[in-house]
Amino acid sequence: MADKHLDGRILQAAQRLWRTQGQPGLTLRSVAREAGTTTTTLYKRFRNKDALLLALAERVRGKLTARLPPRPRLRNATAGFLRFAEKHPHEYRLLWGAAWSEMYGPGRPRPIKDWLLEKFAERYGGQPQDYERAYYALFFLIHGAASLLIAGATASGKTAIRSNCLAICDALVADAGVSEGQRSPGTRRQHSMINSRKR
């Protein structure tokens, strides 16, 4: 009889190994042993280590997304993202490791990005896609700050990273309203036409 809980058990085992040992400790043999199954059985579900890493990264991303309350403020969401990176450095690195290009590739779900673009549109008007560059500016900033936090900064260094990241995020969000959301659709079209003539 098939074990319908086996996939979940495998991913739980893989996450435990990743959290405690990082990538060196995550082999298909060690995951199978930790999950109480065989390497052959594991290969039937995950064709190789990359497939397992992708499934594990998607699991971690799901947990991170689930931490967002239904209507959080942008600043609170940013602070929560930084806390997650600090408390779960191995899991955070997993999100941006070998699996990230496939997990965030074209056509793949981007729940946090979609949520943030909707927040911009709700606050400033226009369409969510109007705020793509604002999203990437925030993402690059927050990811850089999170990476520094888990790289081994001192306590005072971490405080400075957090406070500066949040302050710059506030400025970027305000600037997004000025540069995109406060323009009428006609003004945005004029701006695009002017830019295209300059090229």
C-alpha cells in the first residue's frame, strides 16, 4: 500500500538536514535515511538532488508567504522578512540557491511579488504592473540587507542594517507614489512617449 505521507516526510527530513548541516549534509542517501525510506524510493519521487532542492525551496517559500497576515503594513512585512532570514539562515539561503532561477522563472507563481504590486496599486492607483521597478528596487535592497544580517554582523551592525533598510524602504515606497501612482494614466502615457523619443 502506497504511503501517502511519504513525500511530506521526505521534505521534512530534507529541511531538517538542510537547517542543521546546510548543502553538504543534504544527500539523497542521507535524506532517505532520515525519512525512513530507501534511496530508490526517493529517486522515484525526485529525479535528482536539484528536483529535491526545488521542492524544498518551494516549501520554505510557502512557509514564508504564510507568515504574512492578511493586511500587513509594508514596513511590518519587510521587518518580518528580515526576521525570517536571521532566524532561518539556511532556509533563506535555500531560496536563493541553485533552485531560485527555476522557482522564480517565467510563468512561475510569485506570491510575494504579486502581493506587493497589489499593495502599491491600492495605495497609489494605477495597475500593479506599473510598480515593477519599485518592487525590484525594494527586493534588491531587502535581499541585500538580509544577506548581510546572516553573514555574521555584530549586534550593533545588525541594528544599523535593520534600521537603515527599513528607512530606505519607506523612502522607496513614498517615491513610488510620486513617480508612478500620483500620475494620471494620461500623464503616464505622455511620460512613456517622451522617454521613447529620447532613445
